[in-house]
Amino acid sequence: MPIGSIIVKENYGEDKKTLMAITVMYRARGYDREHKDWFYIKYNPDGTVAKTPANKGSKPIYGRFSSCINCHEGAAGGDYLFAND
């Protein structure tokens, strides 16, 4: 994906109807070259930035977020993106 690309993913609950979160990836030149320059952010349905659970420090989920990077670096093609049918 070219620099400036924005990927938006709706995350639904088990019922496939309840919106649980919205995750956004933005590719910004020079942001994080080691990880293909992707910036991550996860929003709650009300538009606030999601946070990790309290027992994990309750920190906002955005930027060079290790769990996002660790998951996405395994995507086929080496571009940090997954494709669904």
C-alpha cells in the first residue's frame, strides 16, 4: 500500500452485529520504517480511543503498538495487511 493509505476495520462481537471497536491503520512516510511505516489506533464505538485492560496498565491503543505490530508482521506478503474474503 502506498504512503498515505488508510485502512479502517470494523470489529464486531460474536453475534456479528454488535460493533465492538473500529481499528485504523495509517501509513505515514518515515513513521516506523522497521515496521513498514504503519501507525495503529483503536477506537471504541463511542469514538474514544480504546485502552488496554486495567490489569495491563490501561494504556491507550495507538501508535507503535506492540500487539498490533506483532500480529501484523506475520501477514502474508510482508506488507502488514491481512485480506478477508
